[in-house]
Amino acid sequence: MTIITFDRKELEKKIGKIDEKMEERISMFGTVVEDLTEDEVSVEVFPNRPDLLSFGGFVRGLLGFFGKGKGLKNYNVNKPLENYNVVIDKSVKSVRPFTACAIVKNLKLDDARIKEMIDIQEKLHGSYGRNRKKLAIGIYPLEEIKLPIKFLARKPEEIKFQPLEFPRAINGRQILSQHPAGREYGDLLKGAEVFPIFEDANGEILSMPPIINSEKTGKVGFETKDVFIECSGFNLDYLKKTLNMIVCALADMGGEIYEMEIVDKRKWVSPDLSSDKMEFSLDDLNKTLGLELSVKEVKGYLGKMGIGYGEGVALVPCYRTDILHEIDLSEEVAIAYGYENFEAEIPEISTIGCEDKVAVLKRRVDEILAGLGLLEVSSYHLSTKDVQFKKICKKGFLDEVIEVLDSKTENNILRTSLFANSMKILSENSDASYPQKIFELGKVFGKCEGGSGGESGDGSQLQRPIPHPPTRIGGVEIATSGVGGIVEKERLCISLCGEGMNFTELKQGLDYLMRMLGVEYSLEEVENESFIVGRCGSVVVGSKGEEGVGEKRVVGVMGEVGLSVLKNNKIKMPVVSLELDLSCFVE
């Protein structure tokens, strides 16, 4: 959550006097008032609404909520002028591949507006940009730049300019060690052979993202009338949305937005401030909220949240990043309707509550592993084919992948393996102290064909697909539960990373876990593309029934992770890993 502070007098000029009733209305909008003084108002903005981090964006949202706005606000965008181009060189593809850019002209800047411009930039960096990991933002005085702009990468020693608030010119490598911003964000370029830069037509360096701007060409002042804005990073959709938030905030200051032509493998124009169309069902919306709203009423409530309506679709503003699904529109209508206006109802059913048996089992496993000094992690159900297959050297099985239609992010498939996710987590925490001992309890997903035998969630092919009845604990099925052609499997993954980690250490942990849960098991050598040959085994248990021990079955795989997998995930320490089907932990 982000705390933003506004000048109280300036805010009251826009929305009216802030008394106790107004303070309550602001909180009902979803932005809780944290502090209120004679001079300032501090409000808490949740991460899902980065468009409210600017003064103009906050005022725009509140006025609509108060019924003083005009619904969907459209911003005028002027066509690009001569040389309004940004050329992306192929050299940046390995380090920071994308950028979205714009120009805003005829600004009238003063102390308050420059501070607001810097604030929204830094708050977007810290929240939506995940501390510059996902994106970096640069704002430059156009008067000091000669267009067109080039986005390219060079070796750090070949990059030389005077960074902001620094007395002299230094090279890219020195910036990381000598400049305060370089020391703070230098890890973002750690291991990179080349560093990205923006350069104008005169060869002047504008900035080295995501670290710092140039003192000469990257410092906005009172005399600045026109600005060039760039957002660089790894996800083009993120960059476009971020750019939209910034240019709209500057347009609210009186600026005029101009397009730029981005020249990459293909030419495209930035920014795109057109609204997104999202279909939704009035019946589903009413069912979700327990109301009986008419089309006219829904249109009015969406308008209060700055969302347009037309022919059965919602028109989502270009700067809204949180409207991803039809259910998000229901939430917007609920906020506009007023949570205080909903009436509580007692369901006309009678049930006896009890704790979910699966949750009891998972908590027990959790406590055992935490007692061994392991740290529990939780990763997303959505992933990518690159993470789930390519990076763990898993071949085939693509016919079992369940893809997400119209995914709003790069994560477009349901995960098939907790092991793959654990490798991603270890990769992203290579700068943390070792040893790293993690585990995760969660679901993996597959298609219903072939029953619940066959392929194990860790990426291994079972020795043979053995159909077996669903495992149940207290009448609750935990192994699989197919819904609409999808089968869910509860899994456990343990990964140990650090110097000296080996098969024996992981087996000792598995021995203890199985002994504490009263499960007998054995290991059988198996080959698996994700693990070192001769250092990998299938976990085999016997299925117990009324007539004693039944047919044995493979419930998982464990072993020392192969060098190719470590290299693909940029992990520099040995790793041993285990993934199990929780169906082996039967009462």
C-alpha cells in the first residue's frame, strides 16, 4: 500500500470541504484517509489502483465517485510531428527489450507540479514497477534533446555521461558503484554484459535505465515546457499502461499529448489512449451482488467509477490496470452502489461446519517441515510454458497443458509442476543467503483424460500409468477433483539449495516426514530429464485397503537437479528437489 499526501487547500478547491462526512466518503471510495491536518491530507492507495497516485488522477476518480464527473474521460492525442520517433536497437533485447514513449507539450510547471511529477514517477516505480524491477520511467526536457531518439545497449565502459546530482561524467560501471542510485538499483543490471541507454540524434545520452537520468538532458525545471517520456522494461502491456497513467496525469496539468512512432521489428504508435472493451452479463453481475439493477442503473454506477458503457460492453479507461475480468466490473458497481447500502441476509440453510480435511493434512505437513527448518513459499497457479517445460528441460506433455484464454499477462497456462515454480523462486532469490530450504503445498493442474495416474506433477513420467480410485480422507477426495475437463492434484514440493546439498540430505528429510505421517515408502532408480542420471529416484508407496497392502504406485520423484536446469534458471548452487502427490499421506 502507498501513502500519498496532497495539499489540503488545493484538494478542497477540486472536491469541496473535507469534513467528517467527506472523509467517510473518501474512505468508501477505497482510499482510506490516514492523516488530516490543516495543511495536508494523506490517503492510502491500494496497489490495484496506481492511476490514483497523482493529484489529477485522484481528483478525477473522486469527482466521478461523487457524481460530479462525466463518466469515461477521453483525452485528446495529437499525431506525431516530424522526427517524433524512437528506434529500438536489437542490442537491448538481452537486457531490457521494450519501451513505450510519448511527448507532452505546453506544460506550465511550478514547484508543486514538478514535485507531483517526481512523486508519481517514484511511486509508480516503487509499487506498479516493483521497485524498478518490472519497469523504469524517465521524464526529460524536450528543449535539451534533438529528435529522433535511439534505445540501445552498450558495454558499461563505453557509456559515459554525468548522472543527475553528480559532479562529473563517469562510465556505466562507475555509476553502479559511485552514484547513490547506482548503489541502490545496481542489482537490476547485475551480470549484464551490456547496459541499456537512451540517446538523442546528437549522440547525447539521456539516461541509463533503470538507474539514472543525465544531468544535462534529463533534468526537468521551471523553464521546461515540453517533455519526452519513456517507460522501459520487460512487459510491453505494463509499459503502455504506465505511460498512459503518466501522460493522463500531465494532461490533467494542462499539457497536450503527442504520439511518437516506435520503430522495432514493426512500427507502432505510442501512446494508445483508447478504452478497452469488456463484455459482461447483467444477470451475472446482479447474481454476484444480490441485486436487481437495470441496464440504466449499471451504466450510471459504472460511470461513477469512470467506466463507460455501450451495447452490452464496459469501456475501461486506458489508465486502469485493475479491470481484468467481469468480476472486477461487479466490484466497481458495488463500490459505486455503496457497501453501506447492502443488507445482510441469513441464508435459509442449516449446516454443521467442520474444518476441511485437506487443510488439516496440509497443516500437519506444514508443521513437520517447518520444524525441520524449511521455509514455506507460495507461488501463482498461472505460469508459462517456458517456466513449466523449457527451463526444467521437460520434453513433451504439451498436449496436457491447460491454456488460459485472453490472458492479461505473460502467464497464460495453469501450472503442471510445483518443482518448476520452486526453480523460479530460487532463481529470483540468488542474492539471498544460503542455504535456501523451501517447500510448497499447492495444486497443479492437468486434463482429465487418462485418469489420475500417468504423469507426475514434478515433470517426471511415471513408470507406468496406474489408474487407481480417488484417495479420500474422511470422505474428502484429495488426489484429484476433475471439473470441466480439468483435474486438480494436491502436491508437495521440497527444494534445498546451497553448497554441499545432495540426495542423502533430502532423503533424510523425506524419511522423517514419512515416519511422522505413518507412511511406508521405497525408492526406485529412474531417469528424468530434470535430474542428474543416477541421482534420481521414484517415490513408491503401497496402497492399503481392507485386504491389506494393495498394488504399489509411484507418487513422486526426487533427486539432484541437473546442470542444464540450474543453468537455465541461473542458479549457481547445487539443488536437490522432491515433488509428491499428497494422496500418499492417507489416514
